[in-house]
Amino acid sequence: MAVGKNKRLAKGKKGGKKKIVDPFSKKDWYDVKAPAMFNRRQIGKTLVSRTVGTKIASVGLMGRVFECNQADLHGDETTYRKMRLIVEDVQGKNCLTNFHGMSLTRDKICSMVKKWQTLIEASVDVSTTDGYKFRLFCIGFTQKRPNQLKKASYAQHAQACNIRAKMVEIMTREVSTVDCRGLVNKLLPDSIAKDIEKSCSSIYHLHDVHIRKCKLLKRPKLDITRLMDMHGEGRGSSQAKAGSGEAGTKVPSGGAYEPPVLESV
């Protein structure tokens, strides 16, 4: 076809080349803060698109879930436990998170499962005093008795049922009497699992007892005051700071108090 007959052929493709824009130039970095229960508050940073028109940046950050290793969060040597934290509020450039769940790493669970022993597992749904509902999963394994010659150490069905009932009872008792913050403080050193191991020793010797998973089923309506208190910035923490500081000037309770006269204004 002749070039003169078709004008589009001479001009080339319609629209031409698009201008390449770096997508990161339209985004901002925000700091992710962990609650005060953990020793290390700064988890990391997260990206979000800047506020444009009706699309607000803070809305895009709400509900984001971060999974962190306990060793990184708390500074201890428990590398096999993962904590899940969810963003509940954004203040300035800080994302304030709350506890969202806990689980063991896959390699830890696989390393515990072996032959010649009985695996006993139990789960229970329990609510805390501040309205959070969690589902807790406990795992434990039977252990050889001292001076046992037999290779296998299998528990009978009735013993496994009794141990499972004991697990449910202890988990319900320990969680239902505390709030969400108290639950995290019990999960960090795994004190619930230690209580289960001690209580079940009369039925059958157990080892490698852990709270395998803690799943959040239901949470109450967002309370900013409680969230700020969890981050050490609420009313409770300010009262503690005021109590530890110097005492103020005593003011008479009657109406006869007059402010001191200033020398110059």
C-alpha cells in the first residue's frame, strides 16, 4: 500500500510512548509499632499510597497483619514462635498494632513428631475479660518413664481422654481470668503449657507440651483508650508516670486560695 494513501501508517502507532513514572514516588513509609508487652517496639516499616482525593492513606493501613518472630520482638531465644499483630490505629507516621494470634513454626512441629510415642492434642474456645474470643490449640507427647526398658511409650485411650480434659480445663481457667494483655504475657514464656505438663504428670509423663496455636475469633469494638494503654501512652501509664515524679504544690481545699502575685508581667 502506498504511504500517501494511509495517513496512520506514516504517523506510527497511536498515542506514542507513555511517560514512565516511578510508583514509589506516590507512596509514603510508615513505622509499625508493637504493643508495650514486647521489649522491642519497632517492628519495621510499611508502604502505602499517599492520600489522594477520597482515598485516604490511613484507611489502606488499617487491618494490615504483620507476622513477627518472638526472638525479634521480645529479644529472647524463642525462635520457633510467631506472633501476629494487626494495625488498629494510625497516628502521624506510626501504625499502632494489637495482638492478633500466635503459632509455632512448621519445622518445630515436625521436629517434635516422632515414632514410639502418643501425640495428644486439644482445642478450646475461650473469651478474655475484655471481650476477645480466642481458640487455643495445645499439643503434647508421651514420654518414657524413668528406668523404662520398653521401647514404646503409648498412652491408653482413657489416659489420652483424661489428659485432653485436663488441657481444656487449664486453658479455660488461665485465659478466662485475664485480658488480652495478660494472655500475651502468659504466651511469651509459655506458662500455660508448663502448668499442663505439671498437672498431667500424675496421669502420664509428657514432654514437648506447647500452645501450638492461638487464633483470634472475635474482638470487641475498637477502644482507642485501651489501645493507647497497651502501647504505654494511655491514662494508666500517665498516672504511673505522675506517681513516680515529684509532688506538685499543695493547694488548700477551701475557696480562700489566691494565686501568688507576679513581680513583672
